[in-house]
Amino acid sequence: MRHKNLPIEIAGTIVQPGERRRLEIPVARLPTGTWLSLPVVVVNGAKAGPTVWISAAVHGDEVNGVEIIGQVLEQTEPAQLAGCLLTAPIVNVFGFNAQSRYLPDRRDLNRSFPGSERGSLAGRLAHLFMQEIVLKCQYGIDLHTGSNHRTNLPQIRANLHDEETRALSEAFAAPVLMHAGAIEGSLRKAATAHGIRTIVYEAGEPLRFDDEAIRLGRDGVLRVLAALEMRRTAPKRKGAHSALVERTTWIRARHGGILRLETKLGARVAPKERIGFTADVFGDDATPVTSPETGIVIGHTNNPLVQQGDALINLAQLAPAGFDPAALLASAGD
């Protein structure tokens, strides 16, 4: 039988075991004099267990995670929860309000962690989030989408060299699982430096709700909580185990023009297979886009207007059966 949980203090507010509280943590005062706050919902379970944070909209235009967190909270009751869940659906409140990836000074919040109490706006927000949320946890789930008009096949990026992190990544059961080195300044790297095991879920595109990506994300989060024994039940897996990615390659435009894609997320392609073409506005002077090798499409641009060298399609090479995750390269960042 589990012991009773303990109270937790967030931004000066104490949340008792068996209690759910919505908090507004002040971030900064706008030029108009209005305070902007970080919205947080704390679900402190009645029973003892780990503390986990779930974050979304670290990039302000990545909104799928906002809905994922809302749906996770709908299925989470303090009386049935073991441990504590700290949810922050909109971390970059400035970018979210402006429908922008960045903060007002054009800094990327996910390159600003762990931040600084006296630094830039991005640094101060990163520092606040680390101090009030991240450092009070043992585990974290950071929710993202593609960027710059790109969409991503639902995928988990994590340090698969760590056995416990890999087990949580597999429990999530996204279609694709890849080892990813944490980029300097990212939330995942800052959390990992403090021994906090963190996984990143990437799915969909900016400023769009993707119902399937949201469903997969919600169910994946609930499965991770069940794997941590924070909840008794977990959604059933609806497919095979995650496909393990050995490495990834971006296929780039050989010529500028208008792109016509002839593939889709999740498609398996063969070497030299045509997967699109670029041409002028009349469809003339077409240049084929071909796959350099066998792989699965895990991301592509949604912008048909391309310049020479633009990233068009993200192609993943799957690891063979029995492949040792320790041999994986740091193929992708956050």
C-alpha cells in the first residue's frame, strides 16, 4: 500500500495531497503595465509517487501540446494519482500571444535554458521555469511540433543510451523513436544536467491542431504515467512497437521553384524513387526530387515556395532488428 503524498510548493502556493490547483506565475510586466503570467495546473496525488512535469508551447506557435495537456488533465484525478503532475501548457506566453515561435526579442526560448535571473527576457523566463517547475521533478515530457512550415510524423526524441529514459520512450509508443543528442540551451539538456530524465514528443505543424497527433500524444503521456506507476490504467497500444531510427537525412531542393510533393508522412520510399518535383509557376522546367536511399518520411515542408538548398523532406533510416541502441548516433536535436 502506498504512503500518503506530501504537499508541494509552487511559486509560494502550497498544494496539498489530493488537491488540484490552477496557478498564474507572474513572468513580466508588458509595456502597457499589464502583467503576463505563466499558467500552471498542479495535480498533487493523494498517494506518494514521482513528480513529473509536462510542458508545451516552449516555442509559442507549437499548439498541439496545449491540447494534449488539456486532454491529459481531463483524465487525471488527484484521488487516483500517485505522485505529482506539474503541467505548463503555454511556457512561451509571449510567443503564444503573438503566434510566433520566438520571444519579442527574437530569441529562441529552447536555446536559452537554464536561463538567468538577471539575463534577457528569454533567459529570465527559462530561469523561472527551471526553478519553479523543472527542478522539482524527477521526470519531464516536453511537447513540440515541426517548425518553419514543416510537419512531423509523431515521434519521440530522447537519450536512448539511458535505460530508464528508453523504457519511458518505448512506453509512450509513438510511431517513431529516435536517439537525439540534446542541443545546448534546450530545456531537455538543462533538465538532464540535473539528472531529470526527459523525453521530447514531436508531432504535427505550427499553429494547427492535428487530431491524430494530439490523440497519440495524449495516450502516450498517459502510458508514461502508468509506466511510472502514477496511474493504474493506460490506453492500449493501437499499433506495433515504435520504429527505431538509426539516423536521419534531410532531402534538399536542388533548384528553387514551386514544390509539388508526391509523398506523405509515414511513407516508405526506395532509393531513386521520385517523391516530388520543383517547377516554375506553369509547371515547366520540372526538377524531380528523389530519395537517396531507403527510408521512412518523418517530416516535410508544407510551404510549396522553395529556394535552392531548402530542407524539403526528413528521411529516417530504420535500425535493423536486434540493433543495439548504444550504437545510435546523435541524429536529431530538440
